[in-house]
Amino acid sequence: MAITTYARTGVDQIYQWGPESLVKESQVIVAGKITHYSKVVNSTSQGEPIPLIWTASGQIEQPVVIKGAVSTLPILFSKVERVVFLPSDPYLPNWLSDYGKLKPEGSVVLFFQGATDKPPSTVLPGGDNPDSQFALLKGIASIQAIGDPQEQADA
């Protein structure tokens, strides 16, 4: 994961380290429907085994490009997830948890800081309204692509 130095919480974290920063740092952003979903449990509770930490993985076969260009298909990804009652990962900003967990047949947004033949730096579940999320990210990317600072501020 590229996001490793986020000790802030609350509103300032969203505005300083939220989707805008993630879009700006990423060379390629793609979204799409999750196919070939799998879940491998990494850690369970004692007694009645309840998954505590797991790795969800899958692929996007028909990506929607939000920023940059895709070089290989399908695009593979994985994400370590944890049950809600465990403490959150201190190296991830809190706003990322607002999007929930990856789901079979759900949607996902992948952020790459390099080529798409390498694992994505951030995997973001599509949330409850993926079309709205995709449109927001595409809007952020198009505003950031404007070269003139005044035009960018006006957009």
C-alpha cells in the first residue's frame, strides 16, 4: 500500500489525505465489476472460528479507465481486510473504511502508482453507490489534469 503515514483522523484527514490525494498520486485508476472473487482467511478467533483477518482477491476483466491507460487484461488485485471489531490498521487513513469490504460480484476501484502489470497500490471497494464513486473520481482526475491553476480552481 502506498498510504503509510496517516496518523490524522477526522475531517482534516479527508481533505488532506482523501480521494483527491489518492487520485493525484496515482498514474492509473481503473474501476469495474469483481470477477473470480476469492477469500483466504489469515487469522481466526479461538473457540468458534470467526474470520478476523483475510485476503480478498479477484480481477477486473472489463475495466472502466478513470485515469491513465491499461496495459494488460485482466487486472488482478488483492486486499487484506479485517472484521469491524478489530482495531483498524494504523497505516491506513480512516476514510478508506467508509467504503466497506470487497464483495463477490461487487465493484472495485484500483489505484496504481506505476504500471498496471504490478499490484495496485490501493484497492477500494465500490461501496453502496459505485456509479457515483466512479463519477466523483473521474471528476477529480479531470480537474487535476487542468494545467492552469486558476482554471483548475474555477472548475
